[in-house]
Amino acid sequence: MRRGRIFIYLALILLVALAGAFLFLRSQSEPAVTDVPAPILVDIVIAQQKIPQGEIITEDVLGSISLPEGTDFGVMFRYDDREDQLIGRVAKYPLEQGVVITQSMVGGIGDIASTGPEWVNRIPPSMTAISIPTSRLSSVAYGVADGAHVNVIACFLFVDIDSGFQSVLPNRTAFVSQSGVPPAEAPSLSASVSAGQTSDAAGSAQGRAELDPTFQQPIYIVPSESQRPRLVCQTVFQDITVLKLGDFPVGGQDVSSPVGDDETPPAPGEDAEQAPTAPDVVSLIVSPQDATSLTYMLYGGAKLTLTLRGANDTSRLETEAATLQFLLSQYAIPVPAKLPYASEPRIDILKDPVLGNDVVSEGQ
């Protein structure tokens, strides 16, 4: 009995020693809690509202934000020093609401980054901006937004003309007949010119003589319609930056394009300003020579289409102009053979299978 009590006492002493050692080691492993001083905050000046470029900075356009001491990097303005260092100076750039104003953003009247509206600062040196008409189809369903990079495709219609008359071929023909024989004592000659024997007052179209293969006789043939223009499309400019899709604000107010003919007019009582509008113009940043070429294309009747490029794509690829001959050979499109049978009903116009409107019609 006595020996059993001794073992019990030893076991209790051992457990107490182990518990004490565990608590000691745990207290040593935990980091000591120290008091960290709170950071000192200073008030930094921000733009409380939008400040246009060139505007004199006043008290009512400024606000403040608290930042830890030492994070102003020596270029920001402290709110307590705004009257001495900031008020009365001029904004060199357009400052958006909430922007922290730094020393490089303000200056004197002569230190303004550039004159004119704020968007001229987005035009690089030696470049210029020009506007061209656009639509939903020619602007990638209005995916051509501000700052996007695009390619420009131009399509032209060409016809043959008489270089002397500068008129479309074929020429019109007329009859010239002598009115009489001039007397010997008073030599003179008069003639009259009249249109050909046709209902067209301008005369008949100039044709050509061909040998009829059946009768082996020459015949004179004339065209059955006016000359069909020949279409050609080519990528004329690549990697062009879009300055703006739509109109620029005039006098600080946005100018909306009128609603197209296919748009639904506002219902009676509905605010006309809330009617949907669609941009019909896009401004591009191009070189002065490209701007001159674009102006010629616009007044020359060319149709321009924009294609959207990837954000990081700066490549320039050589393209081949698309003509009817190119499409037939490039994509292996066969010309349908003249067969002794055809489908019924007769199809002269391609219609959209869903909407039912004309897609391509004869003479387009």
C-alpha cells in the first residue's frame, strides 16, 4: 500500500512538471504584443469636380483626402497649403473628379499643354483628324468605339468613258445630211444633224458590226442597257486610331445625331430627347496625306467600311484588291453553266430568308 501511494505521488509530480513545461514553451513561441503607433494622416488636395483644361483653379473645385504621412512623394499639394500653392493656377490638362492634383498638372497661363478642346491632346504630332460617314454596317455594329484601331476598306465603281467627251461609253450616233448643192458663184455648204431613227431623242447608242454565225452575214448590234459599272474593293489604310465615334460636344453639350428613317419616332407625350439615336460619323487620326486621300474618296463617291483590329495587333498585311474575277478564282466559285432547264419560280432578286427584304437585285 505504501509503495502504491509513492507511485501515485510521482505520477502527479510528473504531470505537473509536463504541464508547466508546455505552458512555458507556449508562452515563448507566441510573439510579444507591442503597441504599434497609429500612422499620422495628412490632408491632400483632390479635384472635387471636373476641371476643364485651361481653367483657373478656385476654392470651390477643390476637395481633400487623407493619406499617411510620407506618401505624398513631394509632388502633391497639402490641403492646408492650397491657398498659397494651388489656388489661382491653371489646369494644364483636363482633371477628372476625384483625381489627386500634382504639381505637373498645374501651371501658369503659358504652361497649358495645348490650346483648343481637350480631345486635341489625343492627336499625335504630325497627325490630323478627319471625319467620315458611318453606319451600323460600316462600323462593326458600332463596335468601333473611341480609341479603337481599325482598317479602312474603300470600294469604287469604274466605267469606261470617252476621253474626249468625258462621257460614259457607248457614244450616241446621229445622222448628218447635206441640205443642197451650193451655187458656183457663191460657194457655201450647209448641213443638218439629227438624231437616229429611234425613240431616244439623244440618238441611238454606238454599236459594232459582227458576223452572224447562222446566216454568215454582218449585222450591227447595239447594247441593250447602259454600261454596268465594275466594282473593286481594297484595304487602303491599316492600324488607324479612332478619335471618336459620333459627334463631339458643342459648347459643353452633347450633340445627338438625328434618328434615322428606320427608327421608331417617340410616342406622343414621350420626351423627344430620350429617343434612341445612332452615330452617323466617325473621326479618325491619320496622316495629312491620308486625310487628303480620304477627302478625295468621299467626294469621289467611294464607300468606306471600317474593320475592327485586336487591342495588341499592330501588324500590317498586304492585301489584294477584290474584284469579280478575283473572287471567282480565289474562292473557286464556278460560273453556272447555261442548262436546258431551270428552277420555278423564276428568281431575279435575292431575298433575306428571315426578314424577306431584298438583298441583291438586278441593277444594284
